[in-house]
Amino acid sequence: LTSSNVLEKNDAYLIGVDVGGTNLRVGVIQQCNVVWAERIHADFSAFCRTHAGEAALDSILDTLARAIREAQTRYPAVCAAGIGFPGFIDPMTRRIIQSPNLPGLTDVDLLTPLSKTLNLPVGIENDALAAAFGEYVVSGQEHRESLIYLGLGTGVGGGLILEGRPYPGTHGVAMEVGHIIIESDGRPCGCGNRGCMEQYASASGVALTYAELAGGWQGMDSSLVAALARKGDTHASRAFERAGEALAQGLATILKVVDVSRVVIGGGMSQSWDLMHAAFRDRLEADLIPALRGRIHIDVSRSADQAGMIGAAMLAAPRA
Ligand SMILES: [Zn+2]
């Protein structure tokens, strides 16, 4: 599947669902355009931490079914739905193998019950890969270019479009960049290791860094830390600088493996990119192979709210 044949074939109405850490976005997509969209509060992450696997799964299925049905009601002509989901998706069975930020969801099939309930073909793809594909098609890439997408949210997700093709990996775990280790003996991570990039570069990482520096501010939201940084709080500024450095450390490692020239930064925390950018740029230049210095184009997503939905619809929704 390449971006060009997706665009050629598809003028149908498709539903795209982007499942985030605390919100879910559902939209109706035609070509690359969002014709209707809605944001629904759905804290799957917190729910999974406080409920048993089966109850959490039922709740997730129910929320997804309601969101998709809402779109079906408004656009009865929709012919399929695609879900961008934060987890590893088995490339063959389309089951969720594991979801580091949604504990308890292991080897789970969302598609069979959803397709049956909704009487609609439903597909699933990793959320960051879907967002990467959304960014790729929205930017109108024509020359089968390569692109790396980094999504800064509850965790740090990554997606790779390699010469025009989305690359999920043989086991569905390509670009799990949030778990690149950047600090030996660093903060413990949900994946079982320590010092993973997302423990510093994600929204929760920023909150943790701020709590460490300021002392006793556990549970502070990253948007509050951003507001403090903009008022001149040095601990808050430093927390975002650390996030920028951590992201650069991870990205420099990725670019040593996958040589691309275009990187798009998205996700909710990309709104605070101005607070991270200088530290990110300095660290990236220092860590890159000299041949790549000054040659990587970094863009902040201009369609952060929509890229995940568009990509989920265009990449994951099954088509006849
Ligand atoms: Zn990890």
C-alpha cells in the first residue's frame, strides 16, 4: 500500500478514530479532508490501571462503538472505519499484542466484536503509524519520500514512512522510539526497562522532571508546567529543555539507523515546542553523525488534531 494508490482509489467516506491517552477523536474523512469530527473524553489509560482487563476491554469497545455509530448516523454513506490505537498490532491477525500505556490489554481482538456490533468493516493500526501516514498524505508528498513522525503525548510514539510506504515492522513494533534508552539506570518505565526516552520527553516525563526539580509537585500536569515556564519559572523551563534534549538523543539514534531527512513532531505536547526547541536543536546537532548535521528538516505538525484520524481512516479502514 502506498500513498498514491490510497489517494487514487478513495473518494468514499471513511471513519477515522484516533485513540489518545485521555481523548479519542472520531472523524469522517473524504480524500484527505475531515468533513466532520468530534473529540470525546475517554481516559482509557486511567481506566486500564484501575480495572481488570475484561472490564477495561468492554469499556473500550463500548466507547469505540458509540463514537463510530455517531459518525455513521451523521454520514450514513460511510463504508468502513479505521482505528489508530496506542499499542502493538499484529500485522497478520490485527490483534493488539500489547499496549504499554493501557496495561491489561494483551492479545486482544477489537475488530471482530466491533465489526459485528456496527455491521461495518473495521480496521486497526498503530496510532503513531497512522499519524505518520496522515502527516504524509496531508503534506501532499509526491516523490515517495521518507518521513519520521514523533508523537509527544502520554508517551512518545513513532511512525516511519519509508519511500512512500508505512512501515509497521515484521512484528508490529517498528519505531517504538519512546523506549530507546537514553539514561542508564534512569527512571523506571512501563516497558520494564529504565531510562527510556519517553520517561523524559513525554508529557508525563516533563511533569516528573518538574517534580524532581521543584520538589513535592507530584501529579502536576505538563500544560501547567508549560504555563509556569512561560511565566519565567526556571524549574519549569528546565523540565521542557530536558524533554527537548531527551527527544534529540532518541532521534539522533533513530537517524543513525534510518536515514531520512524529514521529521514531523506531533501530539498534544507539540503545542509547547517553543519551550523545547532550542535545547532539542543543540543536542541533536551535537549527537548526529557529522554528515547529517544541518540536513534534517524538523517540522511541527500543522494538523496535530487531524493527522491521526486521517491516517487511521486512509491506512486502516478496510476497502473493497
Ligand atoms: Zn520503556
